[in-house]
Amino acid sequence: MMLGPEGGEGYVVKLRGLPWSCSIEDVQNFLSDCTIHDGVAGVHFIYTREGRQSGEAFVELESEDDVKLALKKDRESMGHRYIEVFKSHRTEMDWVLKHSGPNSADSANDGFVRLRGLPFGCTKEEIVQFFSGLEIVPNGITLPVDPEGKITGEAFVQFASQELAEKALGKHKERIGHRYIEVFKSSQEEVRSYSDPPLKFMSVQRPG
């Protein structure tokens, strides 16, 4: 198979607004001008945690021209629904498919949150203080560092339970020193992705 200029990112489009009962055949008919890579195997519906179709799908196409033809179908209708068509790529598709559906990588409610906007030189003690009253597991604070070894202003915190993590989300936009701290839901999976060097795009620094 010829790899595209993006080095293996493939020719992928994302469809949004699909009817709930949409079938692979419906997608094939909608994109009838395009050659779908691997036929039926090239259509990937995205499912919710409950296992229902989310109304979105990724479709792998054969070539750049097929992508252009697919994008021309943006806002055309399938049944009574207007379908939106976006350009995508394999990395996004793989990530979304892995993180959606009933058995997704991040459906684990494992008590993690991510912090963003920490002051320079912030210590683990200050983070414990910030969440005072909410029990953090031993060694439950991870401070990712950039290639120069400086902390990135982000941290991951694992609480003793998912309930505590939900409470921790209530601290969103409270302060450490003069900085407003953002608090997001996270997972073991996300922590791992930050500590694995291959995901270089995760460690792109915004100017402090």
C-alpha cells in the first residue's frame, strides 16, 4: 500500500450527524463517489460508553482525491440528517476509537485528575495542600517535566477513590499562590501517555 505524504497518516475522513440506525451500507451509499479502503472494513463507527452509536464515524479512503470528493459531501443529507464531513488522519482515528465505546481505555474510573497552570516551582506539598481534606494515594502525584527537566505547569493526581476525584474537580479555577489552577478528569492511560517519550506532540511547551 502506498503511504501518503503524511507518512502513514492515511486518507481518513470523519462523518458527524449520522442517524442512530446508520449502517455501513448507508455510509457506502453516502460516499458512493469515493473508494473506501478495504471496503466494509474501512468504516469505523464511534460508540458511546453505553455501546450506542454516537452519530460519528471514521472512514478510511484510498487516496487524496477520495478525501476531496468526500469533503464535497459536507452538509449533504442522509435521510433527514445533514452529515458533516471533516478531514482526519489515522492517529486521531486510532486515538478516538481506543478511547470510546464500552471497553475504552479511559472508561476506567481510577481516581485521576490532571492539573494545569501550576506556578513555576510548585511542589507536591502545595498540591496536597490545594486538595486538603481529599485523600491522595501514596506517591499519587506525578509532575511531568519537559526535555530540559523543567516542570510543565501540569500535574496528575491520583485520589483514593473516584468519588474523591469527582470532588477534586470542584476545585477547578481555585488558586495556588496567584495562579488559577484548572482541574480536569484524567486516567492512568493519560498519565502513561505523558510519561512515554514517543508522544512528542504531548510535550510541546507553550511559553510560560
